[in-house]
Amino acid sequence: MPFMPRVLLLGATGETGSSILDGLLESNKYEVEILVRASSVGKKAVMDIQDRGVKVRVADLTASEDELALVLSGIDILVSAIAAQDQAAQKNLMRAAKMAGIQRVIPCAYATIAPPQGVMLFRDEKEEVYNEIKRLALPYTIIDVGFWHQLSFPRVPSGRADYAVLLQDSTTIHGDGEAPNILSDLRDVGRYVARIIADDRTLNRHVYGWSDILTETEIFGIVEELSGEVIEREYISSQQLEADLKRASAEHAKNLEDPAKRLGFYILQTLYSKYVRRDNQPSYAKYLGYLDARELYPDFVPISFRDFFAEVLAAEAKRPYAHLTVPKTLEH
Amino acid sequence: MPFMPRVLLLGATGETGSSILDGLLESNKYEVEILVRASSVGKKAVMDIQDRGVKVRVADLTASEDELALVLSGIDILVSAIAAQDQAAQKNLMRAAKMAGIQRVIPCAYATIAPPQGVMLFRDEKEEVYNEIKRLALPYTIIDVGFWHQLSFPRVPSGRADYAVLLQDSTTIHGDGEAPNILSDLRDVGRYVARIIADDRTLNRHVYGWSDILTETEIFGIVEELSGEVIEREYISSQQLEADLKRASAEHAKNLEDPAKRLGFYILQTLYSKYVRRDNQPSYAKYLGYLDARELYPDFVPISFRDFFAEVLAAEAKRPYAHLTVPKTLEH
């Protein structure tokens, strides 16, 4: 039997983590285990994963580095899909990973292409973790995937796509609608991860996976074509986005601990980065030193946006964050 | 006549800047101009450069971006060798460079290999500039050179090397003396810059130049062999270095604006990085994504440490920072 690297996945019950778990298991290339906090041990989502034959390790990330290093013993590759608000907790884990002799860490990335500092707080917080990894000289790979199909399509007037829409103002065109964006199907995230994490070419590199590079104009066009419906577009100018961002930034600064203010700020920064700065595109990824997963794995067939939206129309799609009630006023 | 890119050099009268000016002029591949502040226009060092046929542009980096962009008009490549304490002033200049359509910027680096954040304040300040460049999507190259030969040799008992020694406690071995270090002759810095800045392979990359990879034990051995003298070694343990660094860090924190405290802190952080963390070596440079200039330019013949020290013994070397009076208590 060939050597199967032992992979420990953190955050396996989340949206990205679930995709990664599926991708790792389907690949048949890894011994997969998951890491959960003590308070999650009895939860249904965790027990469901155990029922798939996946071993569970238990630790709280606030434990000492020594304790965490023990929990990591025997692990070859550590994959983190920790929740957005918990990025900083990974630093302790990375120090433990160094002590435990982990061969490669995959810190939580799986996001849009953006500069390392000063544009998206969400990205800045990840950079702090990447910099801790570099201080430790830990072997790593950063994997980004652009924006999900699942969050990138507008409602149609008949309402038949509404069941799959997370945020209700999805019919807004931002700026001129011509910013190209890197898109991936959420289900492909794990399939990319399974390819990337044991590939020597991706060691100590940034890599991005994708299925489509589409503008909002193109996305709305595909949706209208497949549905046969005409979308009533709303528009927000770049200037308005910038003004909204300034206001959200001031609100966040006054209420640093308020998760709703923080989420609003994150979302506006993401919109600004995607549609005004136009960061989330291949030319900028290349500038920042990313490898292109499609060039590394020419045989990989991703789920296209077109195929994904056909599933939405066939009532076969799933809304991400299905358990969340989302306020109608939040932009996606 | 072939196309000669127009290079503007900032900091041309400094130690690194002088080497870069020489390297650019000797290469015969560039139209070289220098940028000086208004208050420096009449200075002898600037007039000496003008006498070599180099055009002078005048600007203060505190000027508006618009004004600076005008000053940069017609420039293809901007090379900064700004003083250590002025790193942050480059941010404004980089925004102007973006406006002016500069094809490549070389921000001030020319230092040892070190992680981007949290180990050396000196490096952290540079990272802020690199991150501004990345936010702007400005084409760039980062060029590091390790530590200079000129600051890396011990005195010998006869005193015949003293004229070239900057800091008097040069006979100290740090830790076990076995940390490998990337070394370059100061005069090679400009020769490397002239090769690197117009090379497509180095666009948006980090590159390091070097002549030798030597431990302190090896350096002392070469010096004893060439001089025929025996050096009385002093020793400082890694633990002592760490304790000194903690003290210097606390002193710096209490006196953020005191340049002497800052310099002491910089120096101890550098010693800690080089000799305890062992950052300044090829394997870590490779981990951090650096290209190796010796691999890019196999025909480049650098000045070796051995040849440099033979010049010292022949009374042909020059002490760097010749105009500075250096307190005896500072470690280099």
C-alpha cells in the first residue's frame, strides 16, 4: 500500500471545511482526521463525520503549545479552515505545528485575491498568521479560490432562485459591472486542496483555484440566458461604495468588538476590493506571485458557473450557511 | 544606439547608494539620474556626482504626490537607497511612481535575509513600503545582499586592520559561531543592482546577491590564516544576546523617538536574527521565495571575503561610514 500522508483538518463542519473534508476523502490519497474543540465532541455534525470513518482529535486552541504539539503528533499535513473571526487563534497552533514537526501547514485562506495589508481587514488578519508561519520557517501553502458561485448570482423575477440566495440584494451591479472576478464552486475548494497539499511545486507558495473569470455583466447575462428571465438591475457607483466603506470603517472603529459592525465592514471592504480596486483577478494574482492551479492540474475539471446556475434553476442547489438567518439589509 | 532605460537613484551619496551609482554607471546600460532634496543641491557630494555627467532632479519626499509624479516624469526605473531611518517616506514616492507610470521600482532593501514581520523593526519598516507597492500593483524588485564584508571582520592584535573597522568589539563570537551568513562586498551591491533591475526574471520577485556563505568561525579562520595572527576571541552566548535584546527592546519602547536607542535596538535585533535565529542564510532565503542572483548570473564574479580581507591587510580598504564617529560600546 502506498504511503498515505496523515492530514488533520480544523473546521471540518464549516462551509469551506466540509468541502475540504469531502475533497480529501474522495481523493483516497490521505489518512484524514479532524480536530474539534472539547465542547463540539458530542455534536451531530461531528458524529456524522465520525460515522464516515474519520478519526477525531480534541483540543482547544487556547491550550499550551506543548499540549497542542502532543495532539498534533503523527500528523503530516495540517489544514485549517477555521472560522473567519478566529484567524488569530491559528498562531498558537502554528507554533505547536513547528514543535510537532508538521511537514506542511495550510493556514485558513480560501478567499479572494487581495493585497496583504491595508485593503481588507479579513485579509490582514490572515497575513498575521502567514507571517507567524514565516517567522517559524514552517513549510506552508496558501490556497485561495476567489469568490464562490454560491454567493455570486442574482435572484430572478420568478423567485425560483431565491431558495439558494444568501443575501437578498443580489441584483446589484457594482460600479460599471466590468470588473473581472475569479470564481470557484464551493464544492471544488476541497478538490483543489486535495491536489495542492501534497504537490512539491506548491510548497511555500500561494496558489489559486478557479473555474471562471467573470464580470457581473457576464454573470447577469448567463443567468438571463439560462432562466429566460430579465433581471431588474440595481446600481451602486464606485463613489457610493467608497462612501459606504468609509462609513462602515468609522462604525467599526467605534465598535471594534461588535460582530455585526465587523461583518458589515468586512463585506464592504470585499466589495470595494473586488469591484473598485479589481483585485480578484488573474493578473493581480500573478503579480502577487500566485501559481494558477489550472496550469498545475490541466486535467482538473472544475464546476463552471454556468453548470452551477443550471443546478440552481433545477432546484438542486444548496444555500450556503443554511442554518443562518441573514438580515435583509446586508450586502453580500 | 540601443534603448537605455532611464534610472533615477535616490540616496546616491550614501554607502549603498554610492555603490549603486557606480554599478549603474559602469554597466553602461542606463541613463542615470539622481534625486536629491533641495537642501542637498549645493553639497560637495552631489556636485561630485554631477561632475560625472549625472543629471540631478530635485524634490522633497514630503511634497504632494502630484508634484513628485511630475519630478518622476520620463523615468523608467526608480531605485531607492534611502537612509535607514527614512523608510516610511518612500510610501509617498511609490504612490507618485504609480501616477508617473514608472515601469519598475526598487525600494530600499539591500539587507540581510529576515522574516517580513516581528523579528527586525528595520525589516518591518521596509515591509510597510513593500505592502504599499503591492496595494498599488506597482512592478517591483526587492534586492537583498546579506551583510557586508566591510562590517564582518575582526580586528587583529597588531592593529593593522583597525583603520577599516567600524565598531571596536569586532572580535566577539556570537553563540556557537556556527551560524552560516550570506555576505557581499559593498562594492558588489551596485553591480548586482545593475544586472537585476532590467531582467524580466526578477520582476515582482525578491533576489539576493552574495559572494560567500560563512560562519564567524570560518571568518576568524580566514583572517588568522591571511594575517598570520591569532585573534583573542570574546564570546557572547545566545542566552545573553536574547537578554540584551529584551533590554534594548524595553529601552526603545520607552524612548521611541531616541535615535541612539533605536540604533541599539536595530543592531541587537540584527545580531539575534543572524546568529540565534540564523535567518541570513540561503535555505531561509529560498523558503521566503528569493531568487539567487548567482544562479541568474553565473558569469558574475563577486569580490570574495578572502580577497576583501587581503585588501584590508594591504591597507587598501576603506572604512564604511568614514565620516561617522562611532561609540565604542555599540556592537555592530
